Amino acid sequence: MDIAEQNKYDTMFSTLSTEGWGIIKDRLLEMYTQQNNVLSIPDEKIFWQQRGSLSMLHFMIEIEQVLQNEVTQINSQEGEEEDSSDD
């Protein structure tokens, strides 16, 4: 990972560690809990809309883990490339 890309990830992780992000994440969790009620869905169209909404909320709640997985994957790929170039 080059320096510019590392700086971008560092900035994103820095943002995710702020008090403001913690407040937003708590609100997203509340929204997820409120919307995650299958019994309140009246028809198929609303079901698919709810599913899309829940998927997006889940992604936002888990964004830190998603970013950590990306960094791990990038570092792993770079390690494999270095190993293969040593051969």
C-alpha cells in the first residue's frame, strides 16, 4: 500500500474513532433495530425496500470492520507479491 492510500485509511479510521461517529453509530443501531421487524412489512415491495435499507444500515454500522478487512487483504496481497518476487 502506498503512502497516499495508507493516509486515506488512517484518516477514515481517525474519523471512526471520534465521539461524533460513536453518536452516529448509536443512532444507526437504533434505526436498524426499529426497522428490523418483519411483522410490520405489509407487502413484497415494502419488504425489498426494507431489506435494502437494513443492508445499508448494516454496512454503515460495520464500516470500521469492512475497512480493517480491506487493509488486511491489501497487506496480505502485498506480502504474497513480495514472497513470489523473492523466488
